[in-house]
Amino acid sequence: MIEVFQNRGKARGKVKMPTYLTMAICFIWLFTALFADQLANELPLTCKIDGQRHFPAFRETFSKVTGQSSPRIYYLGKKEKMESVVRAPIPYSPQTIDRANAGYKSPLGPQNISSQRYRHWLGTDGMGRDVLAGLIHGSRVALIIGLLSVMAAMLVGVLFGAAAGFFGDQRWRLNILEIAGGTMILTVGLYLLYLQLDYGGSWLYLSGWLLASTALVYLWSSTVKTRMRAALSGLGISGTMGIPLDLILLRLIEIFRAVPSLFILLALLAIIESPGILEMSLIISLLMWPAFARYTRAEFLSLREQEFVQAAQLLRRSKNYIIFREIMPLAIPPIAVAAAFGVSSAILAESTLSFLGIGFSAEQVSWGSMLNEARLYFRAWWLAVFPGMAIFAVILSMNSLGDYISKQKTTGIKMLD
Amino acid sequence: MRNYLLKRVLLFLPTLFVISLVVFFLSKIIPGDPAERLTGILSIEGDEHFDRGAMTNYQRTYRHLGLDRPLFYFSIHPRAREAHFRDIERPAIRKNIKQLMYETGQVDLVRSYFEAGKALSRDIQFQLYECDAAVFWSDFEHQFNRAGSKAAVAEITKNALLFMPAEKCGFHPSVKDVVKYGNEIASAERPFGWWVPKLSWHGTQNQYHHWLAGIFSGDWGYSLRDGRSVGSKIRNSIGYTLSISFFSLLLTFAVGIPLGMFLATTKRKRYKELLRTVVYALYAVPLFWLATLLVVFFTTEEYGKWTNLFPSPSQIMLHTMDGDAGFFQGMSYLLLPVLCLASGGVAFVARQMEQTALRESASRYIAMSRLKGNSEVVTIWRHLFPNAVFPLITLLGALIPGLISGSVVIEVIFNIPGMGRLMWDSIFGQDWNVVFAILFIGAILTLVGQLMADILYARANPKVRYD
């Protein structure tokens, strides 16, 4: 289990770092991540080919967003024909191999370049790739990993934690027939899914998931439930049973705590060969959701005993209303704190994996994989220092952002009291 | 208290069961074949006509490892196919049989067909030489092993009549069988209801039971990579990890607690702010970056004569492999790893300590102590410190599993053959016996750590009651 948030509620009082530094780091990070293709690219920002104006670097971003094939090969082939070229500030892409500067060129030492415009400001690696370009494009990877994995982990963790905290072991009561029906539908859905995986027919896949999701909808939707209940009590069946949500959640958390996250990570990475950014974020979020579930559960446990909840219950507000409209707004600040710490630990996890050489495939540049190269060649201090500084700065800013929000949280609660 | 502990232990048993299931099935999903690895065969499917000796060797290993048994006590599967095909050693044939069963829905028929095919490929070698069948159809076995659909089976059946005509081979019984079953398969229609689930009970002769029984009887098995017993492998590496963990823990608390107390109680603003910033930054430094920086700058003479302060990771590996490092030399190897591990811990402990101390110092008993005229030293160390330090006990409990399993990152960077490194290598080498053993020990230690933290917490603070 990735622990996202080791000092919950204790970071009150001072914000330990000037927040303008935090904000500056965050803005630079966002800026480089958004405009990576324009900041560091071997394709020019704009140029003329056969009298026609082209914007290759922007075309590249566009193709990435829309999922088209990259214009890179086309433009690299037209290199000689380009006129009135405006280059990107760093005229290298992270994967550009500058053969003349291969073999770890220091940022301070002499470089084999035609003019200062082509200088590798932070040096090169063994193959001659520019370190600064890698840093800029790595910031995009870090941002996507951080945000995606936290969002996925929050979606699961907050919902599960809220349900477990609010309902506990007894308060979500279902009619015995409802439970039986729901379990049956779920079992059939899972069986059909298994059949699909085992055999390989597509209609089974679809119907299996349709059935499984209708089961979930069925369990959640209160209209179906009330109708069922009326019909059942008409038949004289009224036995209900509490669903032990809290017990299930606590056991799950215990399991995630007892199995080392390294094992789960390695196992999943072995199953998914050469994971992309999306797969990586999902794997990290799988290890992170228990933390979110734990904090949300704790918040809901304490909040559900408050008077405003009882008032809402007296007003016969629905359970969905009480959970999402009454309690959730008060639980958001601590969850936001956890999210800020979550971003930093997701980035830490990804860069550690890439550093160990088990993360992305070799073409995908990330800060961790750049650091990995520093272990091969000790003289190249720039490979060890700069990517690590980037990771450090981002983690530091995210941590202090979390502290900042948690300080806001305490004042917010005080105002409520 | 006793009831509480008993409840915790009892609740942990089902968790342990689920953990064992998760770990076991994850290890089965991960691609790779332990028997291939153990026999040194690169891929039994890769070579078209590979050596029969190697195949026999592979089959023997496969059975010896118990891979021919079903995975679990029972299995649920569609009526059209058998519960499992693990008695067949070659994965490609397993897949074909499954596919054929799905296409025809006739379990017994497909099995008989494959038995007949096996008999025929044996007979082509030993009995059908006289009628030149081997010359006619030398690659029968190859074709047969590749037939994974009704159409392919029909093709083979046709070829069987073509290549081994009755006048030459006298319709050898195995040829007859292949033709008969092949024709039946080619014309078979899948009966309605082939997808109806069926439960098969396998009893205790399954891989999971075998593995669990081995663990509980103290037989942890042998490493699948080098054949050494798992116990001896763990015994070899636990020493490194324990010493690193012990010293780094000692350093963490020896520095972190006084630092935290100092931060909470000092009146000197400038020192406080400086130290706070350092601690805060240290807390955010990625462990692997710190380790890399230390290795890059302080283990070689690249950056001046004096920077070669510590032994480099490759040196550490050489010496630990020989096992000839003396005590002091061994300690010098542990210096950097211990420093790295402790730095993050110090920051964490200091922050925790500072926060609890700040919270406690607002209490009335502190004001009371000052009012009584106690000196500041007595107030802080006699009254504040004991109350502020005991929440750290829960931290100690959380650290116990880490003591044994170690820090993988540190052990990989510094080439220390400890438990983390062993686990790392074993997962990559698919050495499941070793991985399982480490995970099992880790899971139990997690429980023990939590329980110990609970007990110590109750001992240290009589106000705490577990009901």
C-alpha cells in the first residue's frame, strides 16, 4: 500500500515553506508540461516549405491530443527544404540523438556544437540525448501520472470509504431476497466475464458486464428497492440483513498493508508487458486507494454523529443526499490534503520504478529513467543531479501545498464551530 | 485486553487466507514457466523438433514441481470443457485441446483423439517404419500438435488416409483411431447448453493445498533457481538487512527525537527556522535520489582525491559474495545505506516529535509545573517528554515488518544481498518458493508489529483501554 499521507492533521500551525515558492514550482511545472512540445523540440516552431507556412511543433501537440500519427517523420524528411525557420528554445526532442555529442557531454565542458544556440544546457547522456529536453518532457509524464492516479484512487477510495464510514456494518440493510438476487446477478455476470476471457467470444463479454453493472445499479437505486420492498412485505417477507461494508473495507486495507507493494507492482508490471502512462497510473492508483478510503472513512465516522446529520435524517432526506450533499462538503478539505500528498507519492512511486528499470519501456522518457542512467557512469553528475532536483522540487511543492490546505482546513472548521 | 488481542488474531486468520490466495494466484498469472527455467530450456514451444531428451527432462521436472495438479480445491468451468489440462505438459497442446473442446463440446471425444494422436506419433517412429509411414509423414507430430480447430483436424484426418493408405500400412490400429476420432470431431456439433457452469471437485491433490501444507509443516521447499533450500537463502541474507535496519533505526530515533524536542522547545528563532526548513526538505528528498547522489559523489575519485570516502556498490558486491569482509570492513559497507535510510526517518520522527510536543506543551500540567517553580529542564524532560514521546510507539510497531523485509531500493542501489534484494531477484527469477516465504514472513510480522504496538501503547498509557 502506498502511504500517501503520513502526517495527517498534525501539520497545523505553520506552513513550513513560503507558499510563493510552492506556487512558482507548480506554475513552472504546469507550464513545461503543457508546452513541452513547443519548449523542447527538434522540429521548428514554424517554417516555410515550398513557400507554404508550416507549424510542425504545434502539429505534433495536435496529433498527440487527437491520437493521429505523428508528423515527425514527414518533417524530418523535409529538413533541407525548410526556410525562414523559427526553432524551439531547446532545439532538441528528448529522443533526438545528437551523435556529435554522444558519450556524456558535461554542461560546463566543451561541446561539439555549431553555435551557442545548439548548446546542451544541462549536458547529454550516453547516446547524446539532451538532458534539459528530457526534463521538460518528463514533467508532462509526471503531471499525468500524478493527476490520473490520484483521480482514479480517489474515485474508488472516497466512494468506498464514504459508504463504509457512513453505513458501518449494520446501517445499510437489504432485504434477504434483494441480497440473494443481487449476488446471483453479480455471480452470473462474473461467470460470463470469465467465460469470455477463457473462450474469446465478444457478445459474452458485453453481456457479462452489462449484467454486472445492472446488478450494481440495481443495488444502488432506491426506487427499485422501495418497490421491491413493498411487493415483498405484501408477500410477508421482511427479513433484512446489514451489509458489513466497514468490515470488508478494513480487511481489504489490512491485506494491502500486509502484502508488500513491491510484489503487487512487479506482478502487475510482469502481466502487463511494456505499460504506458495510463496503465502505470492505474497500477499506482490500485495501491493508493486504500489510503483515501481510510481517511474518508475516518472523516465520515466522526461526521455522521453530528447534529446536522440527525437533522437531515429527521427531515427524511435520502441517504444519497446526506452522504453527498451534507457530509461530503465537510470531508473534502482533508481529502484534498490527501490528494496533494497523493500526487507527490504517485510521482515518487513512478520515478522509483523507472529508476529501478521496471517502469516504462525505454523510449518513454521520465525523470526516474534519466536518473537510472547516472548509475552507469559516475562522472556524469548532471544526470544524477538535475532529474532528481525536478522530482524533489515537485514533491516538495506538493507536500507544502498539502500542508497549506490542511492549515486552511483547521480555520474552516473553527469558523463552523 | 486479552479478548481484544484474541479478536485481532482471529480476524487476521481470514485475512491471511485471502492474502495467501491473492499471492498464489498472482504468481500463477504472471507469464513464465518454472519448469522451463529449472531445466534451462529456453522455450519448449520455440523449437520445432527439439530434442527428446530435453523433453523428457522437462516433463519430469514439470511433474516433480507438481505443475500437473489442478490449482485449487475446486474449479468452475463451462460444461463444454474439462476442469483443467495441466496433466499435459506442453502449453500449446493445452490450448489446442481447450479450443477443440469449446468448438465441439465433446470432452471425451477430444481426449480420445489426442490419445490416438500420441499413439500414432509413437508408432510412426517405432512400428510403422516397415510401411514407410515415417518417410511419408515425418512431420505428423508437428502438424498434430498444431491442430487447434475443427478444420485443422479435418485436414489431418484427410492426410492420414492419403499418406498411410490401407494397402501399405494395413490400417494400423492407431491410424484407424486417429481417422475415426478425427472424423467425429470434424462433424461434431456443439450441443446446446455448452456454457452451463459445472463444478469439479479436485480434493486435496492440488497445488494450493500442497504449497500451504508445506509452509505449515515447516517445509519451505527449495529455490527454483539454484536448488538451495529457502531457509538457508533467507538465513544468508537476513543478517545484512537486520544490521542495516537496526543501525538506521537506532540513528533515526537517536537523532530524530532530540531534534524534534529541540524544535518544539527552543526559543532561538533563527536556528529553529533553519532546522525546520532542513527537516522539511529532507522529508521530501526521494530516497533513491539521495542514495544515487551519495554513490555518485562519494564513492569514487572522479571529483577530487578526498571524495572517495565510502566503498562503492561494486566493491560491496564483490566482498559480500566472497564472504571475507571483516567486521569493520563490513561496517564500512553499511555506512552509506544506513545514512540514506536514516535521513528520511530522522525527518519524519523529528516532525512527529515536534508536533506531539507542541500539542502537549499547551496542556495544563506544563503550566502547573512552571508555576511550581520547576526549572525548564525538569519541566521539559520530566513532564513534557514522557507524554510527548509515547505516540511514537505506534510508529515502532509499523516499522517492524520493514526491519526484516528491508528497503529494496537501498539494497538494489548498494548491491547488498539482503532480504529486499533477495525478494527482488526472486520475483524476477520467478523463484516462487522464496517469494512466498518472504511474503508470508512479512505478513505475519505485520500482524505481530500491530499487536506489539497496541500492547506497548496500553502499557505506556494506562488511560488506553481496548474493549
